[in-house]
Amino acid sequence: MPIEVRRLLFSSDELAEALIAFNGHAKTKFLEPGRLDGITLTSGDEVIAAKVALTGEDGKSRAVDLDETVIGAAIIRFCRDHQVPLPIKAGKCLGIVDGQVALDITKPPRTRKATRAAAAAAAQ
């Protein structure tokens, strides 16, 4: 059975929007109030991270390191908020492609039992 693979790419503006929105809903804030100045993505050993440069309300520049758990949660919430369908029973993996965050979604093949049931329903 074929395996379905889909890739969603998020621009730096979409990633910033996702992180700011996710921070707004998080119980423990990982970004302080202020202006987000930029995001630098890094990857290594199949793990991605982001360094967020921001200027706090006091005018001081800061950098916040975020791991892929926070990035992934923010991206998934962004998809939900923007009605981008994500299958629940699919594998999800983050990466960096051409300087953008990529969310790869892999749907496993349906079982023979499910395939037979679908074929029987289509035959009726």
C-alpha cells in the first residue's frame, strides 16, 4: 500500500506569528513582551532549534533559544487556527528546507481490513 507524505513550509513571518500566538496561550511565557526582531533556525542530528531575537519593552535586546518541541507545538496550533488540516494518526516531523520550517506529515497505509471495508462500501 502506498504511504502518503505531505510537506508544509512556513515562512519566517508565519513562524513568527505562530510563536507569538502560541506564547500568548502558554501558561509559562517563553517570550517576554516586546518586539520580535528576527528568528534564526538551526538544525543538527535531526533536531531543529530557533534563536529568537527580540527587543523588550525596556528597549534591551535579548535572544531566546527555543527547541523543536515549542516550535512544533506553535506550528500545529498555527495550522489549527488557520484551518490547515492535519491528520491525527499521522507521523509529524520538523525540518528546515531553504531556510523555512518544514512540517512533514506521513500517513501510514490503511490496514487490509480497512481497505476491504472501503472496497465493500464502494461496491454497494
